[in-house]
Amino acid sequence: MKLAGVDSRSSWKELTVSNVFSAALMAGFVNTLKYTTKEMRPDNSSNNSFPSGHTATAFMCATILHKEYGMLSPWYSIGGYTLAGITGITRQLNNRHWIGDVLVGAGIGMISTDLGYFFSDLIFHKNATGARLTHHFNRYDAPSFLSLNMGFATGPSTLRTADLYDTEEGTPLGMRLRTGTSTVVSAEGAYFFNAYIGLGGRLRVATVPVIVDIPEENKKHFDLDNDLKEGAPVNMYLLDGLESDHLGMCDIDLGLYFSYPLSSRFLIGSKLLAGRRTNANFTLNSISRINPAIFDRQKVSQEAYDQFYKADVDYYIQQEGLSVQEMLQSTFIDEEFLHIRKSSTFKLGTGLSLAYRYKENAALRLYCDYDFASPRLTYDLKNSWADEDGNREVRSYSKRTPMHNFTFGASIAFMF
């Protein structure tokens, strides 16, 4: 835009200095945290998840665009922050970051840019504040808006899982999936025809922490690798539990938006939305350990040991370099034990909001949203190791899970 001759806040020299400061501060903050916290990524690919560098860079660029051209038109700011928000959302959808990584990355990007411009203004002795503007608001202006929202959601407390068994008519797993408080980010906007009614939509992403509970008695008797099914006297692997993870959900909604101007600055709003909810693919890994009974010749004869267990034990000794004692103290992760398939379902939503219009083209919003969906979740259980051809026995179970979600949060809204 500057090359095209569009006037901006800064000269070329000022722009270069402020951007160098911003980029250096952002990179310093991000990398310092990455290599001190060493948080594992959701896909377990590396331990430098926190914070999100991609999101920090995107929000740094959006803030630079806002500072340089936001005074010409709010659409420059809206466009920049929308793309930055989409960057953060896609980093979650790609299973590369937790929600906290994205939120902190966005904050670092904006703070670094503010500091970069602050230092640049000190060097060039520039008054960045300018004269204070007096805003005049018409109470009955159409309150069209685009907002970036952050919040937390409650419910449901558990997912209704199907009854899973190690074999047909076999031992039940008895799994219970407890859910925690979800973190939510969304982009939302509406075009109002007058002061009271408009049409709009929302793109919403939530990550739901899932904690797995299994009764201890079921863990003891669950045939983890189909050893008992194949005639072995005891299980070689004892189930210790399942790893917890985050379930990702993405909502796309369209509908009617309502507003009532309490005053020239305060507005109360509501909405009626309908759309689709997509649940991302979700995998729970099993944690197991070697059963010491396979080395007890009173419980397992030498013949049974040679037939069912010896090949696996020899592999750990020869290929992994483990002693028998080390094997018994180790845990083993099966990364594809239980898979919840991606699914999509119809949903409904509504909500209330209170907005304070602190500038002609900007407002702060507090909101409470309610959403309902009832997806049918399909669980693929793989409780046997892969055979020589890489195939595994899979049994599938389905169960519908009603989800009542209340979301509480805040947002910055660009008014137009």
C-alpha cells in the first residue's frame, strides 16, 4: 500500500524502525517461551508448542496494518485482524497448537507491535497520541459489526459413550469420558438493516478437554491384545488407562441478529442462529504395562510362554535393549487404541450481549451464548496389535451425545 502511494501514519524510515523493533520483540518473546516451557504439541510432533509463533506473527502484522491505515478506514483493521484470527483458528484445527498457545501468541503479537511503535516514536520524537477526538454517536444508527471473540464454555459434563468390549460379548471397558471447561474463539459479524434487526453469522472453534475414567476391575480383566481370545493363560499386557486429550469442535452458524440501543453508547443484543457443528477426528491412546505373571511358571507353563509371549519378550530384549526388570517397569503407548470419527450435525444457537461503543467504529462486548447440538459419535476400538501385514481388528460403536453449551466471553467489535 505504501509502494502504491497510499499515505500512512509513518514515513518509510519510521515504518522500518518500528517494524524491526516489533519483529525482534515478538521473536524474542516467542522463542524464549518456546524453549523454556517446552510444551508438547497436540500431535506430539515436538515440544515447542507454547506459544504459537504463526499466530504471533499474524497478529503483529494485523496490528501494524491497524496502526498505519486504521485511521483511514476501519476495514483495514477488520481485514487484518480477521485474517490473523483465521490463522490462529487453523493452527488449532491442524492439531498443531492448544488454545492457550494461540491466545498467548495473539497477545504477544499485539503487545510487541505496541512496544515497537513506542520505541520508534521515542527515537523520532513523535507524539503518537495526537489531539483527543470527540465522538458523536447517533443512538439509532444501524449497529453492523464484525467481532473477534474469546471465552470459555461449560457442558456437557460427560460424553455418552457406547458400551465397548474387548471381544464380542467379552469384558466391558466401562469407559467414562469426562469433559472440562472448553476454551472458545470465534469470529462473528452481522449487517443491520436498521437499529434493531440484521442478518449475520459466526465461525466458532472450541477445544474440549476430555478425561478418561475406567474402573480398576475392568482394567485388570480387559483383554488388551486378544491374548485370552487366542488361548493364552493370562494377558501379556495389562491396561493402565487411556491418555487424556482435547476434542476439537467447529461451528458455522447463520441467522437473525437483534439490537436495542439503551443509549448512544450502550446496546443490548440477541440472536437466533442455525448451522452445523463438526467434531474433529479424535484419538485416545492406551497406556499398558507388561504382566509379571507371564514369568511366573506356576501360572504360565514354559510351553505357553514359548507359544504366546517369548517372541514379544525377545523383541524388547534384542531390539529395544531392555532387561526383564526394565520391561516390567516400563509403560507402553498404543497410539491408535480408540478413535472417534469426524462427524457433522445440525445445531441451534442463541445468546445475549451488552456492547459499549467507546469509539465511532469500535465497541467492547460481553456476551453469553447458548448452543445445542446432538452429534452421533462413532467409536472405533482397536485393542489388538497390528498383524504382519499391518492390519488390526476394528469394532465400531455409535452413540448420540446431546451437547448443551453455555459460553461466556468478551470481544472487540468493529462497527461499520
